Amino acid sequence: MDTAFCFAFRREVRRIFESGEAQVHVIALGDNDLREAIDARKVAGAYQQMEEMTHRLQSLINTCNETPDCHLTILTPLPSPKYHRYTDMWERSCYTMRTTAAQTRSPNTTVRNITKRYMGPVYNIRGTITGWDVIKSLFGHDGVHLSTSGVDVLIEEIVLALKVTPRFAFETDLRRVIDRVRQHKD
């Protein structure tokens, strides 16, 4: 999510508003910037990426707040098995997103923490949860991209995000959208 995306998003929201239609946006964030910072051995840089993300999130939320009948749901980024040792970074990212949305007090914006859907608890010998680890079966062999099961979880989260928004005419097209996403998931 860079500055160019935020600019294009604002332009598209204005265009849809001028057409007189209500609008619902679901943005599923990736973790490319975080992974690149980790690969470059610049973990501090990854935390800086999250701080920059805060400003961009505020921009997206404010755009929807300023536009009548504009609803936004942001899905948190997914950790991946390849970077499992940095799960705390994804947790911090999710926390940053939720607090940013809460600070704007937007009734039309929600942040869905889907990160935990891709993680399972780790237990010690006594059966106590000691942490969380990435569910590897939800990711492909490269440890970054989603497997078919992982895509199904993502589709389910997108559908849930759409169901919590007010009822608009787009609901009749929801099945078509889901089918189109399923065709392209591989």
C-alpha cells in the first residue's frame, strides 16, 4: 500500500460517488514490504514500514469518512511460514491497524484481523499455550503464497467482510464475485 495506491483509491471513491452509487471496499493487505525489509536484514526498517502504513491507512479511512455511503473493510496482512520467526511483527502490524482505525472513530470502517486464521497455538508439554505458529498447510511450497486451502480461508474472510456492511445492490453480484475469485486463486 503505497502513496500511488492511496491516490488511485481516492480518485476511484470520488468517481463512484459522482455516479451516485453506494460503495463498499475490501482491501486485503500483503506483507511484501515487511518481507523485503526482513530479507535485507533490516528488521528496524520493517517496523518503519508499519509506521508509514499508519499514515496511509488514515488517508484511506478519511477518504471513506468524507464520502457518503462509502464503507471500507481492511484485512490484516498474513504471516508466512518462511518468516514465522517474525510473527511478533505481524501482530504489531495488526495492532497498529486496529488502533489507527479506532482513532479515526469511523463508523464506516472496520479492520478484520485475519492473521490469527493463518496461525495456530503452540503448546508446551503441560498443554499450556506458549505462542503461535503459522499453519503451513495454508501456504504453498514457497512459504509465501497461499495454498488452495489458504485461498479458501481468504475468500471466506472477504465474504464475511461484505456481509457485515449495509445491504447494497452489490449483494446480488456477490456469488459472481466469489466464483470469479475462486477461478483465479491458483
